[in-house]
Amino acid sequence: MRVNYVKCGNCFNLIKELPNKSIDVTFTSPPYNRKRNDTYGLYDDQINDYYTFLVKITKECLRVSKDKVIINIQQNFYNKVDFFEYLGYFSENISGIVIWQKTNPCPSGNYNKKTNKKSVTNSFEYFIFLTDDGKEFKHYGDKNLINHITTSVNSENFTNHSAVMKKEVCEWFIKYFTKKNDIVLDPFLGIGTTGLVCRQHNRNFIGFEIVPEYCKMAVKRIKGNE
């Protein structure tokens, strides 16, 4: 099976090309669907039916993955209903959740002068672990239902993309939840952090990305750091 490549296109179409149980682990971070469209310079982050979007891609990821699917979702004001409905839909498949606790999150700018109160800052993100049977949640070391990764927001700056997966966070998951020579799928590759980390840690990867410019950035970034 061909591995270690970036393919540009719609992940819903590209993932259909992968046979059942042909991937070891899926690790990915779908678009936030923030509605304000202020995160991706080259992608319109407004999905009319975000719930169906998440359910559809998760089903496909479970189909192609032998071991587990790890999906990073930042629940926010705009997607909260879809997010919690999504958790309910896959309740029997969810084996655990890891919380990424950010030590330097983007501050909340919503201030109500009448009540003299500010909105609560969103300082964490969810990593949802799913399997076909919701089997026991474990990684190569300890057993935890919830594990905190305390780290700052991404220190790398990239033109036209302000939501790049932090390399330190990606490395933590690849190190503890995959094995050497595993094939890791990322259907929302962005500018290539998953592929970069996999190559640096002796894992194989397959990455899909819908934005051509991000695909080019991903290939250049991965090749330049191998």
C-alpha cells in the first residue's frame, strides 16, 4: 500500500479510495466551523450542517482504521450543539477523551459593560478517542480516562493559516498512541504537522487536504524537516 504522501482534494471522496481496515490509526483535526471565518486564510470555515459533517467523516475513519480514531475538536459557541449531539451519536464508540489544556490561550474579547463581566476564555480542546467497540482506553505506558497536556498555543506563524496543529501536541499523541511503522491517516492535513511528526518518529502517513496552497505548504514542510 502506498504511504507517505499528501493528496489534494475533498477528504470525503479521497477516503473512499482506502480499503476497510487499511490504516492503523487516524489522527486529525477537522475545521472549527467558527462561522466568523477568522481562522483559515484560504478556507471558508462555515459548514451548514457541521453535525452531519463530523458524523460522516468519523464513520469513514472508523471504517478504514484498524486500531483507533483520534479526532481533535475545539468546542465553541458556534458549534456546541453539533458537538454535543456528535458525542451522543458515537457514545458507544468513544473509549476516552484527552484534554489539551492551553497555558497561553487566546483571550476572550467579549466584555459586557452593563454587567462588568467578560466571557470565559476557552483554554482547552478535546481529543476524542473512538474505536469500533469502545474498547478500554489505553496507550503505551499508563491508563487514563482523561489526561492533561499542558502547553502554550502554537508558536509557529504561517501565512494564511492561524490554526496549525502544535507540533508538540501532535508528537505526544503519535508517541503514545501509535507504534513504529504504523500508517497514520490525517484527512484534514492542513499544512502537514501530522505528516511531519510521523516521518520524524518512524511512522508512515497518508494526508488529505482540500486547499491546494496548503497541500504545497505541507509537502514543502514535511520534506524540509525529514
